[in-house]
Amino acid sequence: MKSITTVLLCFLILGCGSRDKLPIPATKAINALPDAMATLSNAGLWNENELSGAEFLENSDRSMIVANLTSVPCRMVFSYVKTSNHPYWMPSQIACEGDEND
């Protein structure tokens, strides 16, 4: 009985230890999505002399960007528009400081 136990114990220890290791599955690196300023820059709309900062609107699914203008106390909204030709970012101005309708 001792010999069978010894053989089984040796088999378990040596058998499991000499087993080839399984390869680790390769995973793709997670590419972080560009921030709003990089998105506008990639679209050719970012001008450091005109815009001082930008951010995606919450709950817009990254389809709307609000950017601050440097020359005047106003903000611009850029909306992502898909057309049959090609998609683009459409700018529009929103209220500025000092407007009567604030």
C-alpha cells in the first residue's frame, strides 16, 4: 500500500511539475479614445490662437464638443454630422458672457 501511495504521490508531484505551460493568450492593447482637443486638431479645426480648451458634452456619445474661445468670452459647440459624402464637425456659436439672454 505504501508503494502505491508513494508512486501516486511522485506521479502527481513530478507529472504536474513537468507539464508544459500553456501560452498566455495575446490581447490587443486598449487604445484610449482621443480627447476633444485632439479630435478637433485631427479634424483641422483646432487653432491654438482661437481655442483655449475643449471637452465632450456628457451623454452626447462623443458627438458634441464644447470649446472655449480665447479672443472673446464665448463658447463654440461642434456637432458631429454624418452625410452621404463624408462625416464632419459642424461648428456653431452659443451664448457669450454679457448677452442679454443669459
